[in-house]
Amino acid sequence: MAKMINKTLVLTYIYLLIYILLSSGVILYNKWVLSPKYFNFPLPITLTMIHMGFSGFVAFLLIRVFKVVSPVKMTFEIYVTCVVPISAFFASSLWFGNTAYLHISVAFIQMLKALMPVATFIMAVVCGTDKARCDMFMNMLLVSVGVVVSSYGEINFNIIGTVYQVMGIFAEALRLVLTQVLLQKKGLTLNPVTSLYYIAPCSFVFLSLPWYVLEKPNIEVSQIQFNFWIFFSNALCALALNFSIFLVIGRTGAVTIRVAGVLKDWILIALSTVIFPESTITGLNIIGYAIALCGVVMYNYIKIKDVKATQPITDSLPDRITKEWKEKRSSDGESPRGVELNDEEAPLITSRLSHIGRTQLGTHTAVV
């Protein structure tokens, strides 16, 4: 038993390491491809559509051709009322987020992403899935102050890039709330493959509209370089990120996931300053981000405490692994209640989630 637990623990932390590396890699890779200073493919909608098309194609092969995964019972009514609006905001979040890479640094983008709990909480209150609370309001205020301080200290501050990134954050937050309100009330549970199968093609269609207006004319009149292997590997990395998150949420507790997310952000900020010399970080950047991070940590603590108060389930990793081993469910693909992962680079994970007002919803599941 002890050997089995130790082996499972080792595998768990290997999966966490793979997730951190892939998530950081996808972000840095996207920045490199889109930036005019490097590969110079300044067409974020086109890049996102490549990801959507590739992911949808792979999901189709896995479900319809190789039958590795079974499709869910999707009715036309559920697709129109649930999948379509979720796909629209998902496509918007990717479009806005990738466009921000053209204007601001990766480090500053990660600092702005500290606003995700604020956006999620606001959207949840507006949609009626959460209630305004004084403790949550103080945390949101702390995060917001930290982001403002960090923005003030940004040397290469760009209002256009900042607006795009904030719009992407709120679009993603609304997508998360809609996932809770629409899909979960229908009793529909999607794993990464079925999420990509249903949502990626619909997102591709939504993206084609702004692409036709904003980017198609630029492609026709300019010399845009296209390297098959670069775009293929880029899309493959994004797809691999989906599956790494799928493995992580099935094996770790809420605390472990959130700590890994914070660690990933710091690593990514440090790496971006090395890989992209123009990503200069000031002392005010660090102070502001540290303030925001304190608010995020307090937010996560409150959410985890709320889950423990309402559900008698421990987040202790060894205990949970022992239970899963006994029940032979360590690889069943379902996320334990209260264990959520919010990664904007892979936001399609929609496993069995608890109430969005009690836990920070997500995944970042999908491709960017």
C-alpha cells in the first residue's frame, strides 16, 4: 500500500511539473509567434483559429474514428442554448488574450491575470450564482489595488494591450459562470476531449467573423510567413496542455493545484524577462503583483474553507489518493468536488464542478 501511494505521489508531482512547463511554454510560444520582434505573425485571430481547427479535428478523430472517447448525449436544444453562448465567450477570451501579446509583455499579462478572481466574482454576483460578501469584497479590493500599482510601475505600459487583456479576462470569467449556470444545470459533464469536440468547432465559426473583417485583408496585402512545423508544434503544445490539466485535476487537491498555479505564474514572469529582454520588471511591478497575489491567496483560502464547511471531503493528497486507490478510480477522469483549476491558457476543462460561488471555476482548458 505504501509503495503504491508513493508511486502515485511521484506521478502526481510529475504531472504537476508537466502542467507548469506546458502552460508556461504555450504562453511563451504564443508570444514568440505573434510578436513583430520575433517570428512576426501578428494575426492573433488566425493563430487562435488554427488552434481551434486542430483541436476540433483531433477530438473528432478520437471520438468518431478511433472511438477512444464516447460522445455525450447532446441535444440540439442544449447545443444552441448552452454550447453556442459558451463557445462565443470562449472564442472572445482567446481572441482578446492573444491580441494582448502584440502590445504588452508576458510578465505584465501575468500580473493582469491576477484580476481573474475579481472578474469571476463580479460575473457570479451579476448572474446570481454568488452573493456579495464583505470578506470577498475586501479581497477583490486588495487584488485590484495591487494590479493598479503594478500597472503604474509598468515601463512599457500600453493602454490598448491592457484593455484587450482585461476584456479577455472578463470574457473568460463570464464563460466560466455560463458553464456553471447552463451546462451544469442540464446535468452535462464534459471531459477535455468532448469539450473540444463540441466547443472548438463552434468557436472556430465565431472567430471567422472578426477574422474576415480584421485579418483577411491584411493577409491578402502583406507578406505573412507561414511555417507548417511551427504552427503544428504550437497547436500540439496547446492540445497537450489540455490533457496535462485533465491528469492534474484527477489526482490533486485544491490546495496543491492553487499552489502550483502561483508557482507557475512566478516562473513564467521570471522566464519571460530572460527570453524577451524587452520585458523589463520594475520594483513597483513586483510590489503591486505581490499585493495582488496576497488578495488571490486569501480569496483561494476563503473558497477552499467554504468547500470544506459544506462538504466533508478532505483535500489531503495522501488520504485522497488512498481512497481513490481503494476504489480504483484514480484514473476515471472526474475531478473531485471542490478541486478546480483555472488556467486561461487551457480553459475548456468542464469536469464535475461545485458551485462557482464556492470555488474558483475552471480549467484554461483548451487551446490558446
